Amino acid sequence: MKVTRTSPFSRVTRTLDLDITEAQVEAYANGALLQNAFPNLNADEREFYKTGITGEEWDQMFGGSEEAK
């Protein structure tokens, strides 16, 4: 499913094709935790869905993950 979000950091609007279903979107809208509603998405994809922030943008703002260091 194509999901369009605008990053609050850069104000850039992006569209990603995420492997999610309408049922998952509905579950999240009805209060399911993000990681429970979308267990098949990785952390970067879930962050994009929720906030519009990409993994690359996050790393630029806050540095890379501890694993990368």
C-alpha cells in the first residue's frame, strides 16, 4: 500500500510502498500498538508510517544506531 507522509523535520513529502493491509491500518487506527498492528514492518518503516521521518533523516538528526558505531 502506498503511504504518503510529510516529515516534520524537513517538511519533505514522500510516498513509500509499504507491505501493509487495510486490516492492519484499521487495527492501528482503533488503538493497536504500532509494532503489533504492523509486525512485518521494520523500525524505519514503522517510524515513517507514524511520523513521516525516514531512517536516513533520523540518522542525520540524531546520529546512527549504536550497532553502526
